Amino acid sequence: MIFNIKNMINRTLVRTKVVQTLFAHYSGNDHTTLSARKTLLNKFSSTYSLYMMLLSFADELTTYAEEQISENQKRAIVLHQPYNANRNFVNNRIAQQIFNNHRLRNYLENEHLRWDTGMSAIESTYRRLVNTSFYQEFMSLDSPTYEDEKNLWRKIYGLLLSDSNDLISALEEMEVALDQEGWTIDCDMVITYVIKTLKRFKEEDTDELPLLAMFSSEEELNFGKNLLQWSIEQTKENQDLITKALHNWEADRIAYMDYIILLVALAEIRKCNEIALEISMNEYIEIAKEYSNEKSHIFINGVLNRIVNDLREENKLFKIKR
């Protein structure tokens, strides 16, 4: 993914969501295309909601740190002890900018998204944070710069929140409480988008921080809708292509996720002629690496190559060359 990305949901993510949607479509009881499309749109919305929530984590964590200082001050008064709070962290401008962002605040309010159910992740992250060397170094600075603050938050997201079991557990509870889906699956990927967003922040930004849009244009959304439609409409045809390519390998021995990935990949390869064949194939091989078995990407690559060769021999493939 390139640095100057401006939208949250790109084609790589669109493909992943279509695969997940088709998996659910054929696993459930409702096999209507309308239901599948609704599921796909909900997945897009949930992923974007997670992006907004993880951005707001900075504000929530800073607020929690402020509360800890307040509690320590009260305790010091009761015990008649001196207490001089180090406010480097609670005064960070990044969290203040996020709190002041109208677009973020309006989105969270309109979607009724709050961290109440996920406070355990904020508390545990703070406990871990204060013991890190990069936090202690930051707190030792006489007057942290804006760049110091950005570097701190990149480390919080990249080192503490990525692969955080506490965050995953909290997100599992929040999915139920907030009627969302896929947050635990998408967490690490969305964190990378949050970090990219932080890199774009500038000190002079006020209430209009350059947040990522859900889609850069209707083109990306339409690509997702069309890909899902093609995948469903061509299921029988693509099943036959897969069976033919398997040779002596029985179709019912294929991992179900591999089968779904092949159906979506073939739908794109056969219908979306403007995307180069190499790009289409590589995208689904990467999806297999992420979401299926250890050697699935090798299997999928082999099956797709056999099908592509057959289609070429029959003059039924019209994909452009990269």
C-alpha cells in the first residue's frame, strides 16, 4: 500500500470482503443475492467503523491517563504527600486534535460507537505503556515536540496495539455490544491505516484532520458490488472449471475457503478485463496466504494457472497484459 493513500477501503480490501461475504453466503441459509450484497455493504461499514474507533483510541487513552493523574493527586492530598505530575503525555496535541475532529466525532455519535465496553483494553494498554522505554524517554523530555508526539503514537499503535490479546478480547465484546462484525479479523490491518493517517497529521491542523475516506470514489464500491454479483452468477460455470482443473483431486477434498477464493478469483479473471491477469492472480494468492491454510496459496496458484491456460487455448480469456 502506498503512503499517500486517501481512502480506507481499496481494491485489495474489497476483494477480501467479497471473499468473506461469499463464504458466509454459501454457509448460511439465505442464498439470495440481495442478502449477500447487504452483507458486503455491512462489512465495508464495519471496517470503516473500526478505523474510526481505533483513531479515537488515542483520545480515550489520553483521557484515562488524565484520570490516573487526578486519582494520584487526590491520594497525595489524603496522605499529605507532595505530588508533581508529569503531564507530557496527557498534554499531547495528537489526542487533542483527534478529540476536536468534527468528522470523527460526528461519525462516532451517528453510529453510536463508544469505548465503554472496551475499557479493559484501554486500561491494560496504559499499564503496559508506562513500563515501556519509549514512553519513559518521552516523559523525560523537557518540552516534547509535535514530531516527538507523532513518534510516540506510532509506537503505541505499532508496538502495543498490534497483536494485542487484550485489544482483541475487547473488540470481541464490542462487536456484540455495538452490532459490528470482523473487527478482530481486521484489527491489525486497520491499525496500519491509522498509523498512515497519523503520519499525515500536521501541527497546524485543527478540527479538520486529513482522515481517510471510506471509498475514494463510487468506482471502488461498484467494483465490490459487481465482483460479488459475478461470483454468484458464475458459480456453476466456475465450479466446472475448477473440477476440470483438479484432474485426479476430488473436489470435495478442497478446503472450503480455498474453494471460495477460487470462485471469486475466476469471476474477476473472466469478467474484469481491464485489470491485468497477474494482478488478479497475485491478489487472491495473497488472500489465501492470509485467510486459508499454510499451503493454500500454492494450491490456488496451480489451479488458477491450469484454468487460465485452458481458457487461453479455447480463446475465452480477454484479460489485458500488465
